Amino acid sequence: MSILKKLVVCLLVTSPFLTHAQTIPVLSKHNALVLEVDAKKRLAISYFGEKLSNEAGYRQVKGVYRQAEDYTLVNNSAYLPAGSVNLFEPAIAVVHGDGNTSLDLEYVSHTANTEGNISLTTIVLKDKLYPFQVKLFYKSYIAEDVMEIWTSISHTEKKPVLLNKFASANLYLKSDEFWLRNYHGDWAREMQPEEEKITHGIKTLDTKLGTRANLFQPPLFMVSLGKPATEDEGSVLVGSVSWTGNFRVDLELDNQDNLRLTAGINNYQSAYTLKPKEEFETAKFIYTFSTKGKSLASRNFHNWARNYGMVDGHGSRLTLLNNWEATYFDFNESKLAGLLKDTKKLGVDLFLLDDGWFANKYPRNDDNAGLGDWEENRKKLPNGISYLVKEATANDVKFGIWIEPEMVNPKSELYEKHPEWVIRQPGREEHYFRNQLVLDLTNPKVQDFVFGVVDDLMTKNPAMAYIKWDCNAVIYNAQSAFLTNQSHLYIEYVRGLYKILQRIRVKYPTLPLMLCSGGGGRVDYGALQYFTEYWPSDNTDPLERIYMQWEYSYFFPAMASSNHVTEWGKQPLKYRIDVAMMGKMGYDIVIGKLPEKELAFSQQAVRVYDSLKNVIWHGDQYRLSDPWKNAVASVQYVDSTQSTAVIFNYLVNSRYGQGSVLPIRMKGLDPSANYRLREVNLFPGTKTSVDSSVTYSGDFLMKIGFNPAVRSGRGSVVLVAEKVK
Ligand code: GLA
């Protein structure tokens, strides 16, 4: 875009003599976050919610509330500091160079720039007594109604300042009730939702695991205002912390019944010593807000992610055959040669070689040994990876590979050679997670090593088309031999990881990378900016996946969700394939063992998927029928021209007589257009009751709906609605 075409608005305000309140509205298409500077130069949040049609109204907001007393007048601070008059959970807490623990931040100046779709408001706050400064950044993605907030902290005191807390953001919300939806989980049980009314006090969502940080809790949540939002009704903030490590979100309902949301990097064991003139940049807190329910909020996130939040959000993705569950560690060159042929036979784009291909002194024949030793296992692969890549090319498929470069088995040459590269407490008994330990990514030499794992593979095999990046262990006994200040470890680890990923992206900007962490132990927007897709869970039981993918879909677009067809679960192959189609489809089954009919069906399914994938990846997603509440789950994707929609319907309750009793109302169609519905992905030999010669108006399909006739024996039904031209 030429400079002329860009709309650039720049405003610099420095107000040493403020006498009355000044408002700083940060706006997006539908929403406003309004900051206010009072006569004492305190920066507060005066309004959060739907945009007012008249900006003057923001000044009147305060006058219409009659709440309990704010004893300090900082309850609604935009960045609440500890140690002066504050009485609540702070965003920032410090110990100055001279040992003083107070902080009182006042407004100094702000700038606001709008360039195209993005506005950035930067506000400078300074302490009254100490040369200590916080810059607040509010980045509004206008069309997507998405906001990113973060801060940069610095000082010019004589001695270092200790940062005890360093949140990215404070928000301050007003409503009669607040409802929190958050998630818990464990291996193979990711994204289990819980929804409850927020009561007075603090509810903290956090993780202290360091790596595989989201194993028990992801940084994903929703806060509904008034009552729990439904798909299409209610006001809801959907948010997350973009940080691939320890995060912390505090939700505090205070004496005035307002909700203070404080989010950022977890300060657990992480007091940070900030040298004079050093800048400490916090993680980004990201949210969208919708007054029309969760459905719109999720599409805001999807649009934002595809435009700004992930690699190649408008590009394509590779369908694949993975060998993990088909072979586990038990394979050799000839077995893989067979799988390459199967990849072609199935019709997918790529073969993905999983764990077990490396290490010689301690061969990687199970998960006890070899991690860290990234040369091909000569017994299994005498001709190396490059031979396999060539074989793949000869079979007209692409080749991808699994790595877990941040980790090490104690039974490895790497551990023998570089014990100082391992996060461990010397003198204490080692404790393992999946028989492994975490490498110390704070150390630049380790960063080089990890970068080298990818770079070597790519340099030796330029045709390598895909990498699955795994991370299976949490950090125990956190101690770095490299760092002098151990309380920097959790933070510097993530910074080290980002440095490596950044280097990879500079050299290999579009290489497809899958973000895996023993399942979904690491799904966040901090990491996703370097990845093309994520692995939601090792649990690929399609029934479980319907629920998990449903919940993930509030935060991430379908094209980022790697869904594989495996042997997990009791559902027939068709059901498993249909569920995998609601994202980026792959296979992890033994193709050679499929009965003829199932193979033919799988091949046909890949073709059907190829014809619909652009609607699923780039279209708008609507959740039509909630599996938590109904016997039938239904999810729809519509392309941007409203010409094609794909509707997936599944029976999730197999009790007697359950099925789609009522029609399912579609969404996002053109009400004035006519559509023909046809059922796709029919298993050979089955007939459909869907008459594709009948047309329905978009208006009808959205007001009355269509019955996919889901029932026992017809547990999974995929429909395509096409506009009649
Ligand atoms: C993790 C991943 C799996 C697989 C194994 C290999 O558990 O989630 O998909 O790659 O590692 O060891």
C-alpha cells in the first residue's frame, strides 16, 4: 500500500497543566476502551464496552454510577501500582534501587497513531519521586474488534530495580454480574470448560509449569457481563495472554462490585532485576469484546489470527499421513517406504515421520533414550532422512518430520556432553517428565543448538516440507547454569524460545510448523505467531474431539487445528473422518490394514475435503448446536460470498431414540438467496434422505432450519449448502 493511501493520524499530547479530566478513547469498529486522566494526572479506565455514537458521552459515564466508595481514587487505575495508596491486586509492584517499595504513576503524555486498520495508543506514565517509567501500549485492530495491550517498563535509577509484578494490562469492568468461563485439563483431556459466577475476592488462572505450560490450564478465558453469554446474545470479553510460558490472570471483584482484570506473565518465582536504562517488555494481553454473544467474538479472533496472529493465515495447509499411532517407534526404512506409497494411495499431500528416527549410542526406540541426539538412527534409517525425502518426491508426496529440540533424555550423548545445558538443580535428585528434562534456552549456545536442529534438517533436505515441533516436559527443579539470576529463568526461557523461532522464521518464513506439546500443552497466541497450526490434543477420539474442538474454536480458527483420523474411539471411520474435517485434516492409521471399502471411502473423503477445505479454513464459523446441551452437535462454515456452506452434524448422545428431533437453524447465509443442500461424504453403499433438487431460501434455513436426520446408525452427517445461481 502506498504511503498516500495510508491514513495516518498522529497526535502527541503533553499536558503538564491539566486542570480537568481528559479522555483518551481507544476505539475499534464497535468497541471503546476509554482512558481518563484526572486533575491529579491519574490514568484510569473510565469506560469499557460498546462504542457510543457521541464521544462526548464518555465524559458523562462516571456521573451516572452510584457505587460504594473508592477510598483511594485508584481502583479504576489503568495500571495499578503497589506500594502507595492502592488496596487491591496491583498490575505492577517494585522495589526501587534504594529499597523503597512505593510506586505512584502519573500521566505524562500520550501519542495515538492510526495506520490503516491498526491504531496504536502509547501512554507514558512516570513515578512522582523516582526516575521510573511505564509505557502503556493499546493496539486496536479496528475491523476485527481485537485489542492487544502490553507495557514497557524502564528506569534511570542508580541501582537496579526489582520488579515483583509486571502485568501486561489492567482492565476495569462494570456490570451487575460477571461470569467466567475458563478451562482446565490434563494430557488427553484438554480444554474442559467450567463456567461460574465471579464472586468477591480473586480468582486466579495461572500456570507455573514453565514449558508445556498449558497442560492443566490454558491462558484462554471469557468473561460475560450480566449473564453467561450464549452464541448470539450477551456481552462477552474473550481473552488470552500471548505468552508461551507461565501466565497469570487475576479476576478481582472489589468493594465497588467492579471487576479488575489483571493479566500477563506470571510473577511466580520470577522477580526481575531491571538494570538502569534496560527495557522490560511485558507479554501481550489480547482480547475481543462482543455485545452479540460468543459467536461473533470467536469470528473476531479467527479474522484477527488469519490476518495477524499466525503464519500464513490466508495460505493453504497440507493434508498428511502421520506414522505415530501406526508404528510408534517400531519402523525401518522399508516400512516407511510402504507408508510413503500409502500416502500417495490415500491422496494426501505429505507424509509426516514422527518420533523415533534419531540417536545411535542410545537409540530412540522408546521414550527413555535418545532425545537430544538428532542424527538419524543408522539401524532404522541406513540411508538417512535425505533418502526418505527423495523417496517421498519419487512418490509424488511431500515429507515432514517430528522434532522435540528443547528437550533431552538423561540417556543421551547430549546430556553426557553438556550437562550444563540442562535445567536441573545440581545436588538434587532429578525428576523426570516423560523420562526427560528441559534444555536451558536462556543460554545462547543452546539457542544455537536448537536452531541448528531445524537448520541442519532444512539445509540437508531443502525439500523438507513440514516440521512438527513437540514439547513434552514441564520444568522441574528450575535452575540454569547459564543465568546468574535464577529468578529470571522462566521469563528468559520464553524469550530464548522466541529468539529461536524468530531466527527460524527469518530463514524459513513459510515452512509449515505444527505447534505440539504432548497434545495441547502449548496453545497460545505468543507461540502461534511462529506456527501454521497446532495440535489440540493427543486424544483423537472423535467424540471427545467434538467437545475440544468446539471450545478451542472460540479462540482459534479452524485452519490452525490439526485434526487426525486415528484408531481412538468407538465411532465408525466416517464419523472419525467427518470430525477431522472440521479443521486441518490428517490421518494416523495403518492404511494397508483398511478394508477395501474403507480405503475407497478414505480416498473419496480426501477428495471431498479438498473441495471444501477453503470454506472451512477461510470461511466464517458458526456453532449451531451445542454438544454440551444437545444430543446433536452442529458446526457450520460459510465462505465470504455466502455461496457455499458446510455443515457438520454429529450424534453425541447415543441413548435410545436420540437424534436431530428439531431442525437445525443455519447462520451467516444470504437470506434472499436460494440454496440447494446435498449430503457429502456418504459411506459407500449408504443412501441419503437429503433431496438435492429441493431449494430453500437462506431466510428459511436461518429461521426454520434444516433437519440433517441425525440418529443412531446415521451418527455423522455432512451437508453442503450451495447458492443457486
Ligand atoms: C507427543 C505428541 C504425539 C507424538 C509423541 C511422540 O506425545 O503429542 O503426537 O508425536 O509425542 O513421542
